[in-house]
Amino acid sequence: MQDANKITQIIIAEIRETVPELADQEISASDAMAELGVDSIERSEVIIATMEKLGLKIPMVQLHGPRNIGELAALLATKTAG
């Protein structure tokens, strides 16, 4: 099982890569992507890239619900556990 903190760092790195204007912004696990200005298409790109790095293949509909980056990381961590 992947550590949620490690997954949080992967998500933040993917946000910075997908949305270059956020490269220098402080981003934490308690931030919501929408509040950071990440639109739904960019959010999908971030999640897909993160899942690829984690070796996960799960339907996006299973990833609705988390309200911030930390909750998303925790959910992905449970998915990596199998």
C-alpha cells in the first residue's frame, strides 16, 4: 500500500506540472483543486497522471467525493492496497 503522504506529494507535483501558473504556489493536503483554480479537465489530467504513477487502473467515478488533496490521496492509498 502506498503512503497517503507520498501520494499527496505526487498529486501536488502533478498539479504544478499540469497548471504551470501554480508552480510557485504553496499547496497543501488541505487545499481543494477547485480552490486553487484547477478546472475539471486539469483535475482529470492530474488524477490520471497520478494513477499512472501509482500503477492504478480504476474508473474515475470511484474517485468522486474527496473534498481536498489529502482526502483524494487517502482514497487512492486505499485503492493501492487492493
